[in-house]
Amino acid sequence: MTASVERLDRIEAILEALAEGQAAFNAGQQQMQAQLERTEAQIERPQAQIERTEAQAERTQIQLERTEAQVERTQVQLERTEVRVDSTQTQLERTQASTALALLWTIARAVEA
């Protein structure tokens, strides 16, 4: 009977060692899973930052295009204003010439009289 008891003790010791090994394996597997999740989170954070940066770049590009369009409209308005200034300057010069001519004509008539 002692041989059977010894065998049972060895089997029990083997089973305990297997259980401890399984527990250690499970703990290691849980640690690896936790590390994997942390690594995935570390990968996701920069990816999310990249996506936010890309979205900001798109918004900046849209704003740039709007600003460029506004600059073009302002340039057209400036050109129109310059044309009006030139036209007004020409009209002023004509008025001054006409006034000078009228003044000279009036002086000439006064001298004749």
C-alpha cells in the first residue's frame, strides 16, 4: 500500500505542479494581454493625433482658399477704384482746362470791350 500511496503522492505533486504551471502560464498570458492592450493604446494615440492634425490641415487649407478668394476680390475692387480715380482725375483736369479757357475768354472779351 505504501507504493500506491507514494504513487498517489507523486501524482498529486505532479498535478499541483501542473496547476502551478497553468496558473503561472495564465498570469503570464494576462500580463501579455495587458501589455498588448497598452501597446495598441500607444499606437492609437498617435494615430488619433495624426487624424486631428489632418483635419486641422484641411480646415486651414479651406481657410487659405477663402482668403485667396477674398484677396482676388479685393484686388478687383482695388483695380476698379483705381479706374474711378483715373476717371475722376481726368474729369478734374478737363474741368480745370475748361474753367481756365472760360476765364481766358472772359478776360479777352473784357479787354476788347
